[in-house]
Amino acid sequence: MIKRALSLVFAILIGNISLVHADGELLPKRLQQIEALQRRADKLAFGELGADNYHLAKARTWLDLARSEYYDNENNGIIPDAIGQAKTLLNALEKRQPDITMDTPVQITGSEAVRPDLWDKIATLKNHVKFSCGQRSVAEAEVHLIWAGHIKLESSWRHAESYTNRAEELLNEALNSINDCVAQMTAIVNITLSSKVLFVFSETRLRPPAQRHLNELVNSIKMATTLDEVVLVGHADRIGIDKYPERSQLVSEQRAESAKRFLVSKGIPADKIHTSGAGSSQPLVQCSTNLSREKQIDCLQPNRRVQIILRGKK
């Protein structure tokens, strides 16, 4: 007891201890800083933001790392770096800063990059339309990978494996949560509009009559209680593919984009609309190549189309 008291006095004299009480004990400055940030994080978690927020989950995991390594007496710089990462995120969240970066360094002071395959998986999950469903687990997994890089650098890969295993578990949890959300998405509308209705043959600009059909689609979208996404897939025929194989793909993409521009002009959020082109790879009908060009154009008409899928809740 006397020895501990003398140690505390010495620490105070050299400036390593803050004269702040917590449960009757004097807290070291670094630990005091971690706990102050954790209180701020807890306030956000129990408030309107919620504990599942990606940036908050990441900040809290950074603080878990800092606290754990503090008690392991680490002094290689990882603790202040982890605290700095958490503080930056909490400051941005408290200020309601828009567009907070989702980038995470694959290594910081006192760590090294590990498991690039899992970082690739993280990038894929972040780009998923339903990423929000698994955001908390992804955020925690990112910090655990950096944590693993620190343990590997300081000790060995054998000791680091438990952290990479935990990161892998978290990513599997995220993927399962995302898949569950996708399964719950309802196709409100799944229709196919002929390009004859929408476009002049071989063109990508919408015809005036097309607006009536697309206005009906806009009304369906606006009637949805929840709109998860609008999927537009353009399709083309095989005419001219032998001479210009890339043309059918380009035309199919441009037609989907034309439909998207119309929907956006009517107030549908652009970030809810996803477009792609299937080229001539998914024909509905097959026509003889012995037919004249005019007859082939007529015969292949069903293949020239735009598929439209609305997902959400009525």
C-alpha cells in the first residue's frame, strides 16, 4: 500500500497523473482522456444517433483498443493514434458534420497491415445498397484488423489470429444482416417496357410518348411508403453485333441512363436509382438471320426493352 502511494506521488510530480477522482482513485491522464471520450460516445449511442451508427461504432471500438492497450502498458504510439481517431469521429458526429469519411487506415502507428482479403470484403460490403443494415459490425471489424496488425507487430501472428478471427466473424454477421434486409425488400413493381414505346430504333433519346408511361412509373414510386431502390436494366438486340460488338452494350446502358434522367427530373432521388446494361445477352426471342434487315428489326423488337424493378414497401 505504501509502495503504491509512493508511486502515485512520484507520478504526480512528473505530470503523468491528473488530480481527478474516479471511485476514489487517481486516474492517469491518458486513461482520463479515454474515459471522457467514452462518456461522449455513450451519450451519442443512447441518444438520437443510436449505437448502430457506423462512425460511432468505429469510434467506440477505437476507444476499446486504446483502453486495452493502455492496461497492457503499450508505449509505441498506438494509444494516442487510436484516441485521435476516436476523437475526430466524435467531434464530427457531435457537430452533425455531413459526409464524414468512411475511409479507415489499414494500419496506424504501432501496427502493420494484415489480411488484405478481409479489407477487400469490407470494401465490397460498404458498396452494398443495404450496407446500413450491417454497418456496426463492419466498423468494428475494421478496427479489429488494425488491432490484429498491432498484436502481430508486437508479439506474433499466433497471438494476432484471435483478432483477425473476430474481424472475420463480424464481417459474416454484417453480411447476414445485409442479406436479411435484402430478403425483406419487396418488389412493388416489376415491369418491362418495350423500347418501341420508349425510343426510336437504334436511338437512346426518349420519345415524347414515353413520358406518359414513365409518369405512371413515377406515380407508383411516389406512392411507396418506403423506397429502397429503383433498378433499371437496359436491353438491346443483336443487330449489328458482328460488326460493332460493343454497340449493343453501350446502347443498353444509355437507354437505362435516359430513363434514370427522366425519373430524377421528376423528383426521384438519384442515389436510389441503379442502372445497368445487359446488351444483347438476355434475348426474349430468337429470329432467323435469313430474314431481311427490316423483318429482323420487327422480329427482334421484344429484345429491345428496359426492365424496371421498384423495391420497397407500399
